[in-house]
Amino acid sequence: MKDTNVTVNLPKKQEDHPVAMLVQIASRYNSRIYMASGTRKVNAKSIMGMMALGLNNGVELNVSADGNDEDEALSAITGYLAGTIEESA
């Protein structure tokens, strides 16, 4: 299991549907992936959980992954959230 912190910094054009895109990215991986903010921890593959968590710019999140592709999952998710990797629907 690995985890890291990331500050959400989505470019303006990605702010329209960040939760749906993040769930799509997380769903590409076999690992169990969770995101936490404060005391709230949710499954990153759950659209309802992610909607409850929210993805506002400037918020710091802890992202954890556990599984055979955890490194790739963390890299893709943190890259998207930090605005360094652009994804398309």
C-alpha cells in the first residue's frame, strides 16, 4: 500500500467534470484506491463517494492505493489532480 498527498490544481477546462473524470481514471486500475480529506475517506471508484468528497482547487487530499498497479494508479490520479496530466473523456 502506498499513499501520497496532492493539492488539487485542475486547469479551468478540467473543472467542469472533475469527479466523473477522476472516477474513470481510478477505474482503469485493479488496485483499491481511496481519497481522504480531513476525516472523510472515500473509494475513488465510487461516483457518489467522490461527489461527497468534492474536488475544489486548493484542497489537499491524501490518495492511497493498494494492489499490483498501485504505483501507476497513484501517478495517474495525482497527475490529474495536480493538473500536470491532462485527461479527456
